[in-house]
Amino acid sequence: MDAPRALNLARPFLAGLALAGLAGGFAARLAGSPMADTIWAAAAIPVLVALLVEIVTSLRRGDLGLDIVAALSMTAALAVGQELAAAIVALMYAGGQYLESFAERAARREMTALLSRVPRSALRHRDGELEEVPLDLILPGDRLLVRQGDVVPVDGSAEGVAVLDQSALTGEALPLKLKPGQAVLSGSTNVGDAFDLTATRRAAESTYAGIVRLVEAAQQSRAPMSRIADRYAILFLIVTVALATLAWALTGDAIRAVAVLVVATPCPLILAVPVAIVSGLSRAARLGILIKGGKAIEALARVRALVIDKTGTLTLGQAHLVETRVSGATGPEELLRLAASLDQASKHIIAQTIVSEARARGLPLSVPTDVVETPGEGITGRVESRVVTVGGLRFVADKFGAEVRALAGDRQPGALAAAVALDGKLAGLLILSDELRAGTEQLLQGLRRLGIERIVLATGDRHDVARFVAAGLSIDQVRSELTPDQKILVVLAERKNGPVMMIGDGVNDAPALAAADIGMAMGARGAAASAEAADVVLLVDQLDRVLPAIRIARRSRVIALESVIAGMGLSFAAMIAAAFGFIVPVEGALLQEVIDVLVILNALRALRN
């Protein structure tokens, strides 16, 4: 076992030993025994030895911090016969390290919950029986049984109705009811009846595995603010040693030097910054916002310019029925019902969109017969007693001519039209388009209030479509028909306005996400490449989570700095008082313990709203 892991395991025992030794010494003193000082020294020495091992390990990594001051204060206290002060410092140090570990575990709870839920095996149908197999053996096409309470092991499609709790993935509290054939995300929990799942991806390629990799990366990353804290720690170490030496040299009183060293340890910098940063990461995770570590959270707090993708980001990224134009006596709902009934027989994406729209409205669909499909063009068949034709404008125009084109008329840029004919006559058009997300303008205005000075729309879509989407929005510039490398150039060009955030969801956005100071991916339905390249991943398909992400990042950074400044300030004031002889070593040890607890509690404020 390596030294850092052994020290982590030993922390609660060292804290308990120091506490027991301190209490035992007081008991001996009350009983009139001369062993009190010996007991206090015996309690301090094991902690000092563990501290020296930790210092050596840190120095080998090139890290230098105020743990050295803790070692100096304990050593000096023992050397001048201040065993009680040494025991208090030992308890303070061991207890502070344990408290820090406990605080970080509490802050990481939301993130580690994802890791702890990873399923290790699944029940697979094979030759009429169920067999439990490791996840690595599951292949696309395998049929799995997902029992009530099980975590869905791989991405797939439901073969029956599935009621799923996706709160661990998205932060959404309400269960989601999926119909047969709908996509199921791995990592969801089955809160309804058991259902069969047809695997569409291997476990290692599934949504949950990707999220777990992102979480692991976030937990292992180190915040730049921690490195800033280390630089402050070196300065503080120099000031502490100099002040202790000066107090001893001017007064000839070694006790004052010991008091200065005691009151300066352990370091609020080391305790406060990681707790505040990890608390912010955990707070964001509860809202479905996965921030990949301290570097990302600091960059997010400083962002001043935004480059945002269109499809799947500003818009929903899927076609929706936005208008129904009728020609004849058939009403809009009946027209949609008949078209959707026929389109059940087609795998075309527009046909499936029409079917989904009809089902979402609760329309009863009939089973089509005598179906004849022209791939990529249209489909004809019988629904109930009527002959129905559904297809593109050109496909239907070949049969009904200019009447179709006249009904199509003006459409918004980027909109698609599916023509519907009933019994040989044109009955109407179904207009489909990718819709702008609700509340987009309010989001952009909120970003402006947070200090985002410039917003640019960058898309690979046509210029007229991009202009139509941007109309009425608080967008400074529209860049359209961009290739992935051109999106990178847009990000780099905006750097003159300050740190740049890029938001996207597609594979073509991944290079720009990686090039930006902070990349944010729509990870709920976006491409895996964009989620891997981004610094922040929105696990819920809601763009409005951008605002709380920035607020949490800024608040965590402010709280970390507050804790650092307050801890250093209080420690420095106590050091001056100790140098002038107003604080003795025992009092200094107790005072520093109070300071350390205060800065940790302040850092934990980042967990709250």
C-alpha cells in the first residue's frame, strides 16, 4: 500500500489517538500524576511522524505547503517542554485533516452516487432462458430483462412500456414513461414493471459509461485555484518562520516563537479551496450539470463571450409539426391521424416524426394495409376504408400538380412539408420544422445580466435558416454555413472580448468545444464526441441550465477566495498577537483550531443554493 493511501486510512485513528491522549493527560493531571506531560507527548509523536511522512511524500511530488509549519510547531513545542501545546496541535492537525476528508466526501456525494450505481452484470435472454452475464459480454441486438429496481445496463430500446427514474442522470424528479420502441438511456432506474430491452450499444459505448468516465475525470482533476493557494502557502510559510524567528531574536523567549508557529497551522488555504471547489461541482451535479473539475469551474466563472450552435442547442434538434394546412373537408386532426396511421409502415425519419406527433396528441391509429412505399419519396396504402398517400412535395405533385405547390406557399426557412392525399384528392400539408427552445430570449438576457458581453450564433446550416432562427434574439452576430474548422476560427476570433464559452451538441461542434476556454455540451441527446471534448456537460436537455452553471461557478470561486483571505487574515492577526506575547502556545493551538473549522464551514456554503 502506498504512503498517501495509508495516511488517508490512518487519519481517523490518528485523530482518535490525539483526542484520547489529550483527555488522558488531563485525567492524569487532575489525579496529581506526574505522567500528564508524558501522555501528551506520546499522543503528539505518532501524529508528528505521520506528518513528516506526508511532508516527504509531498516534497517528492514538488508540493510545498504549510504542513511544514505544523511539523515545526509540534517539534518546537516538544523541544521547549510545551507538551500540552504539542498535543493540541496534534489533535488540531489530525482532526483538521479528518474533517477535510469528511467535508470532501460530503461534497462529492452527488458525483460518487453515479459511480456507485454502475451495474456489473445483466440478465440476458438466451435459448428460452435467462442468464446473468457480465456487461462486457453484451452485444447490440441482445435482449435483456430489466427488473423493477434495476439500473439499465446499456443503451437500448424498450420492447414494452418502461417507467424510468432518470434523476441520477438529468436531475429531473418525475419518472419518465416510455412507449415500446423508444430509446432507453443506460443509468436510468426501472421504477415500473419489468420490461425487455434490446441493446443498441455495448456497455463501454453507452451513455452511462460515458458519464462515468466524465465523473472520474472530474474527480481526478486539480483546480488551478489550488495551485494559487499553494503559492500563497509558500509566502505564508516564509512570513510565519520569519516572524517566529524575529520574535525569538528580539525577546529571547522561545515560547513566543513556538506560539507563532502553533497559531499559524494547519493551513486554511489547503483546507478551504478544494472543499469549496468540490462543493460547487457537487451542487452543479444535482442540477444535471457535470463540470469536469476545478479548472473548468474557474474558467466558467470568468467567461465573457459566448459562441453557440443552432441545431440541438438553440433549437430542439428534432422536427416537430408546426402547422397543418388543409384542402377539403378533412379537419387537421383527422388528416394527421390518417397520415400517421399509414406512416407506421415506414422507417423514414419524417414518417416516424409524424407518427410520434399523432401519438403525443393521443390520436387513435389504425393498422394500414396494401402498403406500397417508394423509398425516400413517399408511401401509399389503405387506412380503414380510405386510400391514403403521404410523401414529399415532388412525389405528390407528380400526381396532383400545381395544386400541391400552391398550398405549400410560403414557409419558414428550413421547414419541411409532407403532402397528404385521400382517395385520389389532395387533402392537405403537414409542415414540420425544428423549433426554437422555449425561453431562449430570456436565457440570453440572463446571460447578459451575468456579464456575457458578446453572443455569436455559429452554425453549419444555411444562411437563411440561421437568420430566421436568430430573428428577435439578443445575438450580436450570425455565422452560418460553417465547417468544423471554421467554427474554431470563430471561437478564436472572439477571444479578444475575453474568455470564450462554446455551447454545442454535435460531432461537428467537438473541435470548437475543445478550442474554447470553456466548452459546454448538450449531453442528454448530443454526440458522444462533443461530450468528451467539452469541459461542462448538461445531462438534461435544457439549455436554461447554463445560467445556474455560471452562477454556481462564480459563487464557488468567491467562497474559496473568501475562505482563503479570511483564514490568512485571522491567522496573521493571531501570529502578531503571539509574537507580542499576548497568546501562549496552548491558547494559540485552540484559536487556530477554531479558525480552521470556520473556513471549512464557510467553504461548504458552496453546497447550498
